[in-house]
Amino acid sequence: MVRNGHVPCRLPGVYRQRPEGLQAARGCANVTAMDERNHNSNRPAVTVRGAVLHPGHLDRAGQVALVDDLRGVAAQAPFFRPVTPRGQKMSVRMSAAGRFGWVTDRRGYRYEPRHPETGAPWPPIPEAVLTIWREVTGLDRDPDCCLINYYAEGARMGLHQDRDEADFAFPVVSVSLGDDARFRIGGTRRKDSTESFWLRSGDVLVLGGAARLAYHGVDRIAPGTSTLLPQGGRINLTLRVVT
């Protein structure tokens, strides 16, 4: 379906223009003052409840290039709307790259080597994503899974732990692209107190050590706070070692 000369791409929130407009599409619209706050990659890391936040780790050019990489992933592994074991549709749309993708349905939460709808293997994790992992973790061991969640306006993620992996010694890394997200983190018990802060486009968050099993989630996104995705919304990449 074509609207106003734009051909929808399979990556939610991102539309690929016709060839004469491709340069503008790669620039992802004009950089606004809101986006400029995310461009300083020299800001120091901040620790919140054991989680390490790297503000603006990706500059604007790096974010645009990464979105292009994710277009290729989504072409091979289309986004789908997962269902919880209780039968409730999640508000995010989901895809993945790597040896495994994380899935949920009536049978439970788990990792699978193939897309739940197409049956095809997940595409490889883009090299740019692996570079981010290596930069913020210092590990030689690469992740097995890059979970890709798309948050449209109104989407959220309830408090949860990442505990479907075999070895909790490896951290979980989160990469934010697009609109700001209000991230909430607590302790290792659901009843522990929590605090929240904003994750902005280009930020990278590492949950390791004492924070590896911390409850965390996304309260909401703030529409219109980034121009990275022309149709708005937020993409979050979650990198995990599975086996």
C-alpha cells in the first residue's frame, strides 16, 4: 500500500521512500533540538541500582545506520504480535536475530531457533549490534539472541525478570532507538521498591552483576520525542547469551 509517495517498509515506524527521496529517508528527517541531546557520546556512564547506563552511546549517524540494518532483519523475520501464556496479546510487536529468538504463546516463554509464524531461521545479528555488545561488556562471547521490540504509542512492558537463559553471569544489554521510554527498575523481588528514568535514542543499558535479575519494565513512551523513525515509536534491542 502506498501513501503520499511512501512505500511502507516491514520495520514498524519506518517507511522507505522512492529512490528520489531515499537520501532524506536515510537522514530520517531533520535533526531537531530534541535529537541533539542524544548526540554526545562522550557523556559518562551512570549506574542506577546496579544497571549501567551509557547515555548517547550511539550518535545520530550510528542510529540511522542501525535502523537500516534492522530493515534487513525485518524483511527476513517479519514483526508479529506475541501472546502471553494467559492468552493476552502483548502491546509490543516483536522480531529477533541470532541463533535464537525469544517467543511467548500459550505454551509459555522460551527461546526458539525459528520464527513462530514463518518457520524460517532467524537472520544473523547485524555486525553493528555485536559491536555495541562488545564495546559495553568487554566480552569475547557474543550474544545468541537480539530481541527486537517495537513500541507504538501506548505500548508498554510490565515488570519482569530476564531468567530464561542458562547462565546469569552474562549481562543483558538494551539499545534504545526512537522515542523516549520511561524505564523502571527494582530489585530481585517483585515487592522491592522501584525507580524510573528516561531512556533516549542512542542510549545503551547494561543489566549485569547484581542487576542481572532485577525486575524491570517500560511504563510508557513519549511520542514525538525523536525524529529517528519517521512514523514515530520506539525500537528496543535486547541482547542476551542464551546457552
